[in-house]
Amino acid sequence: MAKARVSINDIAKNLNISKTTVSFILNGKAKEKRISDKLVKKVLLKVQELEYHPNQLAQGLRTGKTNIIGLMVEDISNPFYASIAKLIEDKAYNNNYKIIYCSTENNKTRAKEFLRMFTTLGVDGCIIAPTMGIEKEINTLINAGMNIVLFDRKFENMSTDVVMVNNREGMYTATEHLINRGYKNIGLIALALDKPEKEDRIIGYQEAMKHHHLTPLVFAFPFKSNLHDYVDDIKQIIEKNNDLEALVFGTNYLAISGLEAITSLNLKIPDDMAIVAFDDHDLFRIHKPDITVVAQPIETIAQIAIDTLLRKLQTKESDRVNDTINLSTTLIPRGSSQKSKR
């Protein structure tokens, strides 16, 4: 049988004092209420002895503050999001906040449920990498006074802070890098959460190809929770387009699936197929050859996101100014985009 939760009332009864006195002591109001140091020490020792832990939901209802931040991402196991989450958690902890994580897997129903959970728990604020289809729910929270910072993706005409990288510019740079290396038949394998023509990474690729008078070849996939499902899709693309010289991948996990597909087809990188991935990954640095990437400034994204939210939490609503911050990406050339000698 589970051990019963110790309450303030249990501590008060144990010491034969009032529940209100215990509450004042635990909320740091002992001096204000002229409670003796001797009694404060006695209560704190009993708290430790009985292993009392405050109910943060009840505490939040009393104080209007839970010191909890909600963090919603696409997939917490993805190294990009995991790295950002760890940095945010560390900074939040140093400022006396705890983090609740959740992964939407780009499922809007799941995302909406997590937003309701954040509301029920009374989190003080949220940092969200939003999936499509939850604009209305996020706006409702903002209008109700919830402190929200978006990152990685944004919605038009939404009044909140946003931290983004310039996806369009980053993908243009990746594509032009291959063109400058002599590749012409370059395909893009990317994620399309909405319509492909609205995705900045797809737009950046198309702009680079058209600028150099080359024909774009876009393969847009929906999000799949089982990443291995992409492998067969990519194999089919390569088999049906045997004139492809290079592939750009819109995410690191698509690139990993691409590497598996290329290997299973007994093709060599870069001799048979050059590769560039958007987002770095440990695997890309140790793979032979190592993989050229467009790297996002992970530390900066995390730092700005949590600093922005903490600032919102400490600023009166009437004094807040929302901002959209666009950060630059960095192309890291490696062996996978060397021009084939054939």
C-alpha cells in the first residue's frame, strides 16, 4: 500500500500548534508574523523527520506561482531538441524553476492535450516548438495571460516572443554549396508539416536551384514517429531518380535514414551520392566520410528562449514587448560533399 502523503495539518497536529502557524513558517513569513526562532527550528525539524513535501498545485493556487515551466518539443529524443532541453533545464534550475517535458510527435491532438495539462498544472510559462494546427489554443493561452515563448517554428500574427533560425537562408547556403562543388542534379528530402510551398527550408532550396538555372526536385514527407519508415521511402526515391548526384536533407533524422538507404543500395558517399544535412549530429562527425551540415546555434537558441521567458515572468504584462529573433546558421563542409572523381 502506498504511504499516505504528509500534510501541513499532520505537522501541526504532531507539534500541537495551528496549521496557520506551520503555513507561515513554510512560506517564509515567520519574522513577519513574529514567530520565535525556536518554534521555526522545531517545525523545520519535524518537516524533515516526516518527509513533508509541499503540494505544488495547491501551493500554486495559494500563491499564483508554481515555479514550473512547460517545455513542448517535437521529439525529446532528437539530439537537437534534447540538447536545447538540457540547456534550458540547467538555466531554469539555477533560477529556481523546474521543467516538465513533453513530445508532440507533430500530432496536433497530442499537442492540445499537453497544453491543457500545462494549464491544469498551473505552469508559470511555456517554451514551445509548436506543431501545426494549435494556433488557436496557443492564442487562447496568451490572451489568458500565459507567458509563452515559441522556438524553431512560428505562427503568423501571433503576439508572443519567437526564437528562430533563418531556415530559408540556411537551406539556400546548403544547396549553393553543392552547386559550387559542381553538382547539378540535386534533390531535397524534407519534412512538410503544412503545405510544402510554405516551408522555409523548401523555399530556400528552390530559390538556390532556380538562381543557378537548375531544376528543383523536392520530396516532401509528413512526420513519422518511426524513423525507419523513411528508409524505404528514400530508397525508392534514389532508385527512381538514378540521375541524382546529390541529396540535401531537411532534418538530421531524415539524413540518418538517408545514410541507411544509401548504404543498403551499395552506393558510396560522395562518389555515387553527395550529402548535406540540415542540423548536426554526433553520427555525422564520426561517419566515414563525415557529413557536411548546416548547424544551428543550439546554445544560443536555448539561452535566448529561457532568458526571454524568465524576463517575461519578472516583467509586468503592460511593460512587455514581444520580439522575433532570427539567428544565422553555419555551414560546416565535410567529406560527404566533395565532388566525385568519376
